[in-house]
Amino acid sequence: MAILALVLTVALRRDPDGGEPMAVAAIEKRAAPAASAAATPDPATAPPRGPTSAAQLENSAGVTVVRAGEEAPEAIVITIPDTARTITLATAPDNRLVERSRYGLLPKSGPDGATPAKVYARPLGPEPMAKPAGRVALLVGGLGISQSGTADAIAKLPPPVSLAFAPYGTELERTVQRARGEGHEVFLQLPMEPFDYPDNDPGPHTLLTGPKAPDNIDKLHWALGRFTGYVGIVNFLGGRFTSDESALSPVLRELAGRGLMVVDDGSSARSLLAGSADRARIPALKIDRVIDGVTRADAIDKELAALETIAREQGIVVAAASALPVSIERINRWAQSLEAKKIMIVPVSAARGFRSPKSTGSIGAGSIRSTGSQR
């Protein structure tokens, strides 16, 4: 029987080694050995990973690389971001700098010493890498009356160009804040009595000389309440008013307490505005040159070229223009050429800082000022 069982076992297993002595051993599956500690880089000492793609390289370098199309398929153009358009103006109105009146919010100096002239001004921004050959401050006035003309000026003029709004027109607050949102600092144009008043009437609430002068502060408050966020005031016409010290002084005392800058538009050689404002401890400036006294493109181009010459010679020149379509178009075209000439446009509020500490008036003789009527 034992022999038969052995034969059956071998037959069933069909194992050629069947019947041979066997040993059974347990085999344990061990985990793979851990990587050597020396092979794992220490995060603290590992070299930083650099950009792994062209996009990352461009982003880390802070530039935008634009590869041109058919005309120059291999060309690479590096575009540096325009810092002039990245400067943000302070929000207006600033609650520290307004007081309520029956005419709306009026500007005032803040309890901490802040003033509209400083807070609402456009910052200069970082100094350019190359020292400018000259600086031009440009004030474009007459905005707010024509909606289309105002929109054109806001959109087309470089942000450092300062804009002056008349106190007339609709939706002034919204329009002014749109201009400030585009980077333009703004001024308020005050209507003042010209020599040929009333034949030449600046408009309602004009500041007057003579018996009606006591009403001027109320008229001033009306104008000051038309919108917020302006750096200061600039005269609109006013040849007679700005030459009359007795009419001018009460208005300047009122402006001095409100922390505003005063700009004389340079239209009258007899104006006392800038000098009187300076004596009243008001930051003041007088326009050197009006560029569109003759409203032809070639005449405006000639004036703009003259600004470059004066800026190179004197360091800074302050000019004014009206918001006429031809003026806007020529200024826009001219501004695009200035970088190559190393001429820099600066806000009007900053122009005082580039002038002689005692200078508020014109930078030179009358020969550099555009001729025109004494308004």
C-alpha cells in the first residue's frame, strides 16, 4: 500500500523531482533601501530654479517681448512699460480737504497740514535713468464745456499734461474724475473781468472790480464748489481784475486758507496775480508761453519747437494751450517725439520745483512770450 501511495503521488504531481528531499524556507519581501541622505539636496542650500520657459523669462525680466510679423520675422522688440501711465493720483474728494457749503464741497486745508495743492497733484514718479535735456510743463484749458472736445483731450494728451476746467458745463464732477483717472492733474478756471467787459463776458459769476467787488467771495465759492480734486485755480481772462490789487487781495486771502495753488495764464502783461499770490504765501506760477495764439497747425508746431529750445536753455518752461482740436492733435504728435530728444513733460504743479526759489513769473524776456491782446 505504501508503494502504491507513493506511485500515485508522483503520477498526480507530474514532478520530475518528486520524491526528492525538500526544504521549505520563508522568504520575506523587504522594502527598497532608502536613498542616501547625501543624494537629497537640502532645500536651504539648493540652487534656485531659474525660468523654465520664454514666458517666465520675460516675466522675471520685467519686460514684454513682442516678435514682429511678416516684415521682420526674426526681429525682437522689447517694450518697456510706460511709467507715465502707471502713476495713480490720490482719490478725490479727500474728506480731510473739503467743507460743505450751499454750493457743494469746497476745498480746504486739512487739520494735519495736508492741502489740495499737494494731495491732488500728479506725482513726478521715478527719476528717468538719463537726465532730461529740459522739461516742459503744459496746461491745456477750456475743458468741460464741450463733451466731445473734453473727451478727446483726456484720451489723446499725455498724462503729465495738466488740464484746466471751466466752472460751466454738465457732469463736471464725473468728467473731472475721469481725467484724473487717466493721470491728468486738474485745475479750476476762475472767470475774471477783462478790460473790455461786458462786451467780452467770461460768463456767469465772473469776479469783478469796482462796486460789485464785495460779491466776489460768494461768486468764488460758487466756482470752487463746481467739482472736486483740483490742485489750484487759473484765471480765465481777467486782464482788468488781475491788475487791480484792491479787488484781487480779498480773493487771494480766501484762496490762501484753502490750500490751493494759483496759476497766472500769462495773457496780460499787467497782471499782478502770481506776484500777489506769492506774497500771500500761496504757491504760484506764471505761464511763460501760449502755444496756440495762432490756431494753425504750422504755427503751433513752431511754438512747440520753441518750447524745446527754451527748455534746453532754461531747464524748465511752462506753457498753455486751449482745448482746440488742432491744438490737441499737434501736442499729441509732438509729445511722441520727445523721448528721443530727451525732453520731459512734467505736471504744472511740479514746475515750481524746477524753478529758482524766488521765481514765479516768466522765465525770460517778453520776446519768448506769444503776443496777444491784454485780456
